[in-house]
Amino acid sequence: MSQPERVLLVDDEVNIRLTLGALLQRAGYDVTTAAGGKEAIDFLDRHAYDLLLVDLKMPVVDGMQVVAAARARYPDLAIIVLTGHGSLDTAIEGIRYNIFDYMLKTSEPARVVERARAALQSHAADARRRALLDAVGQAVQELRGATTANAEGGHGTERTITIGALQLDSWRQVASLAGRTLALTPTEFRVLLCLAEHVGTMLSYAQLVKCAQGYETSDLEAGELIKPHIHHLRQKLEPDPSSPRYILNVRGKGYLLSVANE
């Protein structure tokens, strides 16, 4: 049985949290509620969500600050913003952050749930498309590898990289730790392979994006693109993701795969 989709509901009004939270749970979603922006960002640091439903106007940390933090961590997260009134400025920010929908806080709660369902369906369709593109990219890389091996007189044999208890099979695109296969997406595997091929050496955000995803971008944009993949890799690789011993951060610059991981 598949796990229910996870929703983070953020609003400083307790009645909205209770009403919408109950309706979303009744619709079958796993709902976490936050009473403010700071608490929401703390949740985003600790957990992955499928949908962010956030109030625009909140004290201290407002809705757009939460949206920006969410996008930096999860570029593909579905987002709906609740607002007391629309404005041109917020609409422009919505385009920038690829927000699925704006909804007035006076909307019927059932309508909000309906739009949440539509956002999650769109999010799932996008995820399937990304998975298909990843699979196509992986197949192209394998074909290139086979062509290179044949051109060099090789036999297309498997290439394995071993770093302590970590082992990567670059031909089958499989990674394992102490004999346990890691459930990595194709992009996560390529990021880990790039780090493994330069073990002990820092790769900048832009270098990692270029190596793993094949295109060039600024370090600022690359950091936003690569951080969610690193977060998910740590969740699957590290004994304690909050205190990583394999994938280390060089603050503001990039990441390296540590050789001192026994």
C-alpha cells in the first residue's frame, strides 16, 4: 500500500489550521501543521513534503519567505498560497517561484482541498515526466559508455568504485553501503558518482550540476538545484543525516565525499 501524500499547512490562525487540516486528513493526506513561518522552515529542514499550503501574511517570517525556503530545498514541491487579498507584486513572485495557485482565505475550505488535490495530481504527473527523462538520460549515458568501451577495444565490463563500505557500479547504476542496496533515483546516483570519482576533493555546486545533469549554470542557481539531491542522498546514505560523515558540506561552496568514513 502506497504512503499518503504529505502536506505542510502553514497559517498563524488556529481555526484555519484546524478546519483545513481536518478536511485534508479526511481526504487521505498526511498533514503537518505549523503556526508560523519559522516553524514551517524547521519542518522543511527535517522532512520532505508533496504540497506546501501557506498563508501569505504572517508575522516575523511571512509566506513568501517560507516559499523561498521551500523552493531552495525542494525545487519541485507543489505550492498553494492563501491570501487575504491579491496584488501584482505577489502575482509576480508567484511566477518566479512557480506557485501552483493563489487562493483567497475566504474561499470555501472544500474548494481549497479540491485545489490541493489538483496540485498534487499535477506534482505527480511532473514527477513521472522527470523520472522518464532521467531514465532516458541514463540510457543515453549507458549507450555512450558502451560505445566508448567498444571503441577502446573493451568488452563493456562493469566498472565498480569502492570507497570504504560504499560501492558504486557505474554500469548498472547501482550503489550499496555495507552490502545494502541504496534506493537512489538516477539523478541521485549520478551526483553520488560524481562525488565518488573525485573522492576527498570538493566539487562546487556548478561542477556537480555540470557533472550530474550535463548543463552549466551559476553557482547560486546550481546550489538551489543540487541541495535537495544532497538532502535526499544523506537521508538514504548517512547513519545520522543531521551529522553527515560521508557527504560533507564546504559552506557556501560545494560538497565532497569523505574518505574517512569507516
